[in-house]
Amino acid sequence: MSRVRTRPTRDDTREKLFEAAALVFEEQGIGGASIEAIAAAAGFTRGAFYSNFTSKDELIFALLEDHVEQSIRRNLDLLSKHRNLPDYLEALRTMDRSKQDPLGRSPLLHMEMILFVARAEKRRPELAKRLRARRKLITDIVETTLKNSGRSGVLKPEWTGAIVLALEDGFRLHRLIDPETTPPDSFLRAITDLQRAIGLANA
């Protein structure tokens, strides 16, 4: 009997290119990474790369888009199971991060992607679009957890979302620079402390 050969789907190919790009970007930096190196790391030809992306920039934006989409899906799933803020934060703390997308797993790559896109003015609107999507996600989580607890916040949810997102990126950067004084759970600890402080202020 002859074996049926199955070719990877377009989604499979893109996922392998995402993983390969993340590895190459971490090793060589985004600016120095070539399309040939990314394709080779994924086990593909240069032609296979161009059948999925027209340029390295397009790959980068697709990688960012994938990260935002997965983050939204993952957080909304947690929120559907943990409706109040303490339970939700605990679920985040114990989540298996090894199964996240490449940007979710690598703080260094996440920060480098932000800087790479922000350096070129023409790229900034695309980065801003993803930033707004992340901010809206956090705003929705704040609104939902406040509603489920029967409380109102001292700050507008939109502003709270912006603060939380800035804290997350800030702690991510601090951990890269000084991991000894910035534990892995620093961001979640800060959010928990803020939530308790606000709770006391509202008491």
C-alpha cells in the first residue's frame, strides 16, 4: 500500500515560520535577521516564506497580530471561568506560559518587537492598532470584574486599562534589566496590591 503524503496546511506553515522567526530574532536581533535565516530555521525554502509573507515587515505584523488574537482569546476564556478579580489574577498566576505564542513566552522578543516597529514612523499605526486592542481587552476585564463584584471603580475602566498595560510592559522591561529584584510575578503582585489598596479606599 502506498502511503498518503500530507502536506502542511498554510496555518501550519505560518506557525512554523512564527516559531522560527522568534528564535532567529532572539539570536540575531530583528534588524539583522534575514528571510533566508528564518526560512532555514523553519525547514523551508525562501520560496515557501514568500508564499506566506511578502516581506519581513509583513511577518512581524502577522506575528504581532497572532499574539494579540491569542492573548484576547486566552484572557476571555479565563474570564469566563473566573468572574471576579482575585480568582482571575490567581488563574493568570498559575497559567502554563509554555503554551503561549512566541511573543507571550519571550519578554525580550516582545520588547524588541515594540522598539523595532516604533523606530519607523510608517510602522507606528500598525503597532498602535495592536496596542489599542490590548488596552481594550484589559478595559473589558476591569469592567467585567467590577460588575461581577457589584462595585464601581475609583478610576474610569479605560484609564485603568492604560495604567495596567503600562505596568505590564514596565515590569517586563525591568525584569530583563534586573531580574534579581524583579520576580517573575511582579506584575501580578502589583495588580493584586493595587486592587487591595483600591478596595480599602472604597471601604
